Amino acid sequence: MDSFLAGFADDRRDLRTKDWPLMETVWPTALISVAYLGFALKIGPNYMANRKPMELTTAMNLYNIVQIVGNVWLLYNYIVNGWGTYYSWGTYKCLYKEFNVDCIYMQFFRSLSAGGSRHET
């Protein structure tokens, strides 16, 4: 099974992302998913079975503010490194086979992961 998954993933992987976190193999993502399901379906409900609900108003407000700021940052990078500069709304073509590490498409993802825009004119 492991060799099947490794072969399946290796044949379809984008080599530009091989050094990114969680992109080496499928196992880190699978383990995170199993841990989440275990907590959401078993551990969490068992822990809270005989407890009163927690007051999380301040935490939820802070979380919502962080989500708003993060989404504004994503939108900014989406516009600056994509549809606002390089892509054309009328003649968009999917260039799936372009595997240049320094291409515009990778520039967008690097700007998101590095926390700064890499827009070059």
C-alpha cells in the first residue's frame, strides 16, 4: 500500500513544492486529519461531557479579527500577484505544465507563505 501511494503521489507531484512543509509525502496530512477527527469525535466530547460551556467571547472576537486581517492580506496578494497584474480576465489560459520555479505562479505562493509581496514590475 505504501509503495502504491508513494508511486501515485510521486507521479503527480509538482517538483517545485517538494521542499514545502507537509508536501514531502501524504502521511503528515493524513495524520493531521486522523488527529482532528479523533479530537472532534471522541476526545473533545468526552472531555466536555460533564462540564459547563466555556466563555470564549474574547477569544472568538480576536479570532474573527485575525481572520479578517488574514483575508485582506490574501486578497491583496491575489490582486497584486495575479488577476490585477499578470492575468487577463478575457483570455485566461491554464498553463499547468509550466514548471519554472521563478515563474509568476510560484511568485504568488511564495508571497503568501513568506508574509510579503514579491510583486515585480
